[in-house]
Amino acid sequence: MKAAVLYEANKPLVIEEVSVRKPKAHEVLIRTAFAGLCHSDLHFMEGLFPHPLPTVPGHESAGIVEEVGSEVTYLKKGDHVISCLSVFCGTCANCTTGRPNLCLDEDVKMPPGKARRFEWEKPDQLHTFINLSSFAEQMLVHENALVKIRKDMPLDRAALIGCGVMTGFGAAVNTAGIKFGDTVAVIGCGGVGMAAVEGAHIAGAGRIIAVDTNPRKLQLATKLGATEVINPEDGDPVERIKELTGGGVQHAIECLGLKITAEQSFQMLGIGGTATIVGMVPFGQKLELHGIDFLRERKIQGSSMGSNRFRVDMPKMIEFYLSGRLHLDDWVSATIKLEEINEGFEAMKEGRVVRSVIDFGAAA
């Protein structure tokens, strides 16, 4: 099969012929139908986060089951599925206390370098990327990295739910717990930020302020639920938000992963407000906050994949999409072939797309 291989940080991906071994007891072989290009992939490709190389990146995908291991009962051949990097064991302390996205079992949620699922003729190990590696025509994954979905859900839209939608939507609804009438700022209106806007809107937020430097993305954000928009190039977003809201927002959701925007998300809070950091701040960077700001019960917290329970959350999102409440059609800026993947990431870096989606030609 064909796969996009990352050999070295800050170098183009290379299309190679590789294969995967047969599924073990709890593994499932998937024919990849679609995979989204996510900014998180780019962070690893640019060396901002460590990962053993060479590897096949990609983690936002949907596909069709081709083969299941001997102990798999949840799935069968022909099922349509969404993959999720929040693979869970179901028995550790975090799984059994309602936080499966933070699973502790390294035999299931394998750390980088542990999984050995790829086979090729070269002597170096080809590493699985965060238990998925979806920039390939097939994926071999643990059964608990998959959710079965209804077959009338378009797989290109379903792939988006696997990371970007779940991360942003879940950060608003699950992690931040936005309630009816709350005032919310969303910093960064890429795929994840758009999902946070939609999540806040569906949760009933009274005001949703979208912050981005790209006018086209701000325009789309208003279509998806933002009530006001701010372009930081027109002035300090913190001061403008405080002025708009009379003191600050109840929730700020940061979706860029930059030191400055993470700090701004805390600074724009009103009394008792909460900043939720969704973006991946580069490895080793530290945030600087004024200690006195905590005296008015302002809080800052992280969000991992939208604090998801993905086998419950993702089917609900599909129902939202099919009923016209979740507007995923507006997300897909380009559908590309695997061979066009490097051009797709260039378009991402230049801010020309919300999401590019690879079509592997496997959709049923």
C-alpha cells in the first residue's frame, strides 16, 4: 500500500510502498477512506514535538473495516468507522472514572516507538504515529481506537469528527462546560477553532467572539455561530474584548498553541472566568501569568482531545450533522490525493484552507 512517510523534521513527506502485518487479537485492519490534514500533524513534521522517525503521520480519519482480530466483537468486516487517537483500555483508573481520553494503559495507548505494525524492506523501524498513522491506504489499530458509525454518514465529513471537530467542540462543551447565555471568546479559527465556535453555539452561549487574523475565516465563523469578530491586526484583542464585554469573558478557548495567545486567553477573562488551552504550545515553552489575576478566581486549564468519550460523543455529532445543526460541509476547503499531501500542508501554513482532506478512493 502507499503511505506518506516523514523521514526528517522540516522535510517533505515521501510517498512509499509499505505494508502492515495481520491483526492480532484486539486489532482491526481498516481501509482508509479519508484523512484530514490537521495542524497537530504539522507540529510534529516541523519538529516542535518529539517523535521517533521515520513515521507515517496522520490521525484524523474514517474508513471501512477489512479484517478483525480474534477477540474483536464490537466490529465486523464492512463496518464504517472513525478513528480517534484517544484509544482507551476501559479498565485503568482514568477510564473507569469517566476520563478515557486520558487512559493510562501503555499496552493499549502505546507510547511513541512501542507499536510495531508496519512492515517494509528497509532496516529502520517504521513507527506508528500516535497509535493511528492515517496517511496510508490502510491502518492497523486497536479496536478501542475506533467508533462504529451509521453508513449513511459521508466518510469525508466523518473523518473531520475524528480530531478537529471532537477537539474543538469537546473543549467548549465537555472541558469548558459552556452554559446557556455564557460569553465566550475563541482564539484561532482554523478547524479546531471553528468546532469550538459551533460547540459554544450549540451549547447556547449568549455571545461568541471569534478572534483571527484571516478575514475569510472570521466570515465563516459568523456563519457557524460567532456573534462578533476581532482581528488582532486591528488592535490589542485583550483590550478590545474587555471593552466589548464590560470587563472580560466567562470562557476563553485558545486554539492556536502559541505562548502569546495562551497568555492572552487568560488576560481576557472576567471575574471567575476560565481559559481553556486547546492548541499545542510547543514543547518546552512556558506561560507567564500575573499571580494577582488569580485572586478573582480566574482559572486556566488544558483540554486533551475535547475531554472526549468518543464512542458516545462522535455518534451524537453525526446526528447533529445529519439534522443540519453541525455545519461540516463548510469545513472542507480542498479534497486532495495522497500524492498532493505536501501541497496540502503548504496551503495550511499559508492560511488558505480550513481543512484539506485526502481521498483514498476507498469509500463505499
